[in-house]
Amino acid sequence: MSQSLERGLTVLTELAAGPQTLDQLAHRLGVHKSTAMRLLRTLEAGRFVRRADVHHYRLGSALFDLAHRALEDLDVRGVARRHLDALGEVTGHTVHLATLDDDQVVYIDKVDSRHPVRMYSRIGRRAPLHCTAVGKALVADWPAQRRRQLAERLGYPPLTARTITSAEAFLAELDRVSALGYAVDRNEHEDFIHCIGAPIRNDRGEVVAAVSLSVPDVLLDFDGLLGFVDELLRTAEAISAEMGWQRTTPDRKEP
């Protein structure tokens, strides 16, 4: 990778966390301010960066346009949309569609809750695998060796008191997800949100995405959320069927 390209990508990554000053970016790049300024002017000309005010820079519109085009190119998103809307209409709660990218979850679509109490999330946001229902659903059916390799390279930051914090615990959780056919996040990612998630498969039976239902626990307790499991699974199977998948495995086991 060329030095200029590497520096440009570093700038974009830094700005993804929020507006930065010229001094901050130069320090992060390890270059003189004049060098950082030349790079920023190039990125600004291409609309990848824009000035937030006199002193600060932030991401520009061209980057969001590219991100939108990339998301639109994901076939599962177009196929799933009406099913996500239907699930949101039936349950009234937040619905997410997510896929796997570089050992992380990335949310590629969302239907907002009808309730005034809502969770903070957005399309394009990333989240860990080990403490999200969609993350577990995305990888639970991998072969045992591949699952172990994944589990052993992940970090396990304790985001709440319920977060899984070891490879062995994560592998045991994936065994449960595989047996049940759906995954849960019981206040593991955020301590006031619980979720259920289910895998979406393509015509080869490969899990290519996951759909989830997320609810603040002040609106619905965990047992109440589990009451929507069958609706969630029907949604995941309907999307999978449109992706070309045909069921060849028995129905899920009861917990």
C-alpha cells in the first residue's frame, strides 16, 4: 500500500470517530502540519472530507454515497426489506438486518420501533460478535474448527455484567444457538436492551445475514421477548426462501 493511500485511509478512520483538528490529524499521522494539510485538501476536493468549522474536519458526502452504494449492492438487503417491515409491524419493536464483516457485525438495514422508548442504532454501525444476537446467529453453524479459530482470535471486552468474556463460554453459547435455531442477547451488549436473532441463508444453505428483534427491557421483559421467537424464525425463513434456500433440517429444538 502506498504511503499516501495509507495516510488517507488513516485520516478517514480517525474522522469516523468524530471531527478532528489539523493538529490532531497531523499528530496521529506522525507528519508535519503542512503534509497533513496537503492530504486534507486532496480529500476535501474529492468530497471525502469537509470542514466542520474553521478548525475541525469531518467525513464528507462522497464517503456516505459510496457506503450507500455498497449497501445497496447487497442482494439480501433488497430481498429482506418487506419482511423486516412486516416483522416490525407485527411486533412494534426494532428490527435489524446484519451481516458479517471482518469478525464484526455490521447493521445493513433497520426498522424503527413504534414505541417512544427506542434503542440507539444506525445502518452501517458495527458491533461485536460475542455479545449480540445477530453475531451469534451469523457464526453458530460454522464447522467446529472454524468456530474455535474465530473464538480464539476474538477479544472479549466486558460491555455489561452479562457479557461473555472467554472463548470457551462463547463456543458453548454457539452450541446452544445451533441447537435452538436462534440466538439471544440478554443485556450482553447494552445493559438495558435484550435481543433475539436468527440466521438468513442463501441457496447453498450458507448463513449470509441475520435478522433480530431488539427491545428495551423497560418495555418488555426477556420472557415476553421470547414470545416473538416463532415470528422471528418465520421472517428469517421467508427471507431465506427468497434467497433460494430450501429447508433440509428438522425444526428447532425447544429450550
